[in-house]
Amino acid sequence: MGLKDLINKVKKEAAVLTGDATKDKQYSNQNSYQDEASAREAFERSRQKLFDVNRWSELPGINSTFELFSETGVKLTQPVDKPGYYIRIELPGPTPENWVHITELNQDGDMAEFVVHPSRKPQPAPDEKDEIKHFFAKEASSTFRVERNGSTITAYEIGRNEAINNQGEEAGDRAVANTLIAEGGWAGVQKLQWDKLTAYLVHIEEAEPKEQ
């Protein structure tokens, strides 16, 4: 590696660690069926799995915990049926809880998706602090999508503008923790997590109900 390459590498890493750089990532899995009728039936099950966010916690192996909440912070057991809900995400290991806000929900005959952004924690009364309870900045987004094309169904996790939340009031007292999670813990499990989830959404992998 030449001096110029080394300098550019250092600049890039510094930009990431100070929250100035963004990343776009995409993960997907697909499953093909014998005919379109079978694929349509499988797609309806994919749609149900997509919106039943609480069930995502039951994926086998190393996995995050996903819990759906109302706009006022009440835990819900129902599927996602409109924008406005919040999801609490707890990563494997001793890390702070992370919150995302569902801002869009779109579906038609052959596609279903919802979009989330890092957010504050939902609660009954507004909080004066604008602290984002997530290791990514609020401009980041994740789109969770399932679609059918002929006899094939595909699931996606599409991450956009993934910058670390470690600047200003939005980071609160989590700036260092957010940097360590984004560049350390999450960086190590992100591919595993979204590969596992998209495989589940197209029925390659199934959830395992937790013991009571």
C-alpha cells in the first residue's frame, strides 16, 4: 500500500468513526417453487412473517430480540398493520437497547415492505431531549421487503445512509457505545442477522418458539 492509499484509508476510517461517513448495504435470500400457485401461497406466509415482528426473536442461534411497541410505549403482540409503531431491538450481548420507528408501510399483490428509521424511545409524554436511542443516526433507514416474481419469492433487508450516531445531542451519553457497537459488535453480526432473517422470510429457515 502506497502513502496516498494509506492516507485515504485513514481519512475514510476517521470519517466513519466521527459519524461523517455513510454506508449502504443489502442482504437477501430467495426461494423458488414448482409453480406460481405454490409461490403465491408461500408469499402469503412470507407477508405474515414480515409483519409479525415479535416472532423474529425466535430465530435459532445468535439472534437479536425484536419487540413491537405503540407510539406511547405500550408493548404490542399484534402484527404491524400501519406506520407509526416502534420496534425495540436488543442485540446479542451486553449492549444498550436500540429503537426504530416504522415510517412507511407498502404492499400490493406481489410485494410487501415496511421502512424504519433510528428513533427516540416511545413514551406517553414527549421528552424534551432529542436523543436517538440507536447506534445509527436518524437519517439511516432499513427496508424489510418480501416480493414474488413468478415462482420465486425474495426477501430483502436494505440499509441506507448508515452513519454512526456519535455526534451532538442526538447521541446523548451513548456516543462512545454507539461507535463501539457500529464498528465492533454490530459489524460482526449484521450479515449473520439479516441473512438469517431473510432466509426465515422465504421459508429456508424457521423460528423456534422459546420455552416458557
